[in-house]
Amino acid sequence: MDRDITICEVGPRDGLQNARSIMATADKHRWIAALAAAGLPEIEVGSFVRPDLVPQLADTAEVVAEARKLAGIVVVALVPNARGAERAIAAGAHKLTVPVSASRAHSLANVRMEPLQAVEQVRRIVALAREAPARPAVEVGISTAFGCSMQGVVPEDDVVRLAEALAEAGVEDICLSDTVGMANPAQVKRLIARTRAAIGDKLGALHLHDTRGRALANALAGYEAGIRAFDGALAGLGGCPFAPGASGNAATEDLVWMFEEMGLRTGVDLDRLLAARAILAEALPGETLHGHLHQVKRAA
């Protein structure tokens, strides 16, 4: 269908990587199928990282293979380096998303590379993707684009220069990521305008966290600045285990609810999305779930 807004569900990756317990693989299959049935067009189903560092995502290859059986979705996998990209391509991911941090401190903690070293990894990943028969798309998320809990202020000039280097490296899309939820709406509009002036429509998405309760306000600011693609995690789960203070993502159901009430088409069925939330609650009974829509529905 035609959509005004595209939501990529990142719960099975970003939402689970910081969870206290490990979701069973069969439950992941059931949850991802329910997310697809709700109409989400893209689902980030896992990450090809070292299982000893992020054991919650050790089964990503199997999850990718199962998700590929679902009709009508783009199966996305996060890859931190070329080795991860090789594994994701072998598993059949439709899109690879690569985190590249604008903060030196976070980059070293997250991927053990300086930002410019990470750009060279991106070049290798782009080459691998172009050589693969299926030619998966390559997207880069510029992490800590709006600030870093380890470094503090991240100069906007650094973010723009990094975006230019990544665009030159050949990636299809670039996403600005508020990894630790430090952004404010004015900052979001300003950085989008500056980055778009430098790289044009290659800047296509926002990845927002709700650490300070600003995710929806920042999403609206992003929409007003021309962004039409947003990441969300069902029930607001998530956070980076390598960024102190990082908490949950923008809740997918709240993003959909807000945009639909504004008259914008997301293609997502809210009732089915809340049914997928019920599967999540059942599969991770000890995890705290967030989201305003759920609270409103429960009080009604």
C-alpha cells in the first residue's frame, strides 16, 4: 500500500539486546510473524555480533532464515563489521544496517574502532553487498548523532563530515540515531537540515530513544523537517549495552498512533500491533514494557 510514513520495527534487535533474559528462538519467530501481520514493512530481526557479548542475539542467522519466509517484509540485520556482513549475507538478510558512531568514545566501546576506521569497514561491507547475488541494501545509522553519555557534546560538524564520508563510501541510506535520548526538537530539525544540505536524500530516517521522554516530540520535529522513515521498538524496549544511560526506543505503537491520528498513513494495524505486544509480554515475563497507547487502552 501507499504509505506516508514507514516504520521499521527494531524490537527484535535493539529491543532484545539489552533485555535481562533471553527470548526463546521459537518465541522470536512467533513475535516477528505477528509484527509482519500487523503491517510493519521492515523488521530488524537481529544482529550479527559476538554471541558472548550479546547472547540475546546469538540465534540471528536462524531468525533471519525464518523471517525470510514471511511475505511483504524487508528483513534487516545489524552488522558491526565485514565479518558480520558476510554472515548476514549468507543468512539472506535483505538489508544490512551498520552502526557508525559520531562519538569517538562510543565508537571504541561499541565496535572497538575509531569513527574513520568504521567508515573503512563500511566500504568493505558495501563491496561485499554489491558482489553478493542478492545485493542487499546497506544503510548506516550514525550513532550518538545528538550527544553521547560517554563523550558529552558531539559537534554537529563531526556528524555532517561523517555523513559525507559515508555517502561517499556508497551506502544507500543514512539514519541519524539518538542513541542515548539526548536530542531535543530544535536540535533534530537543525541537524537534519545541515545533513540534508550536505548529502541530500541519502539521509532518510531517524532512530530515536525515549530516555528523557522526548521521542515523540523529536519524531514530530523530524517529520516537519522532511523525514518519512522512523525506527521504533514495540513496548519501548531497548538500549545500547555499550552506552551508559541508554534506555528504550520510541515505542512503535505510540509512533503509529500519533502519525495515524495526524492523518498520515503508516499501513500498520494498531489492534494487531497490540496483539504482537501481548506475545512479547508472554515471552519476556520479567521485562518492563512501556508505551502510552497500551496505558490508554487498558484504562478505557
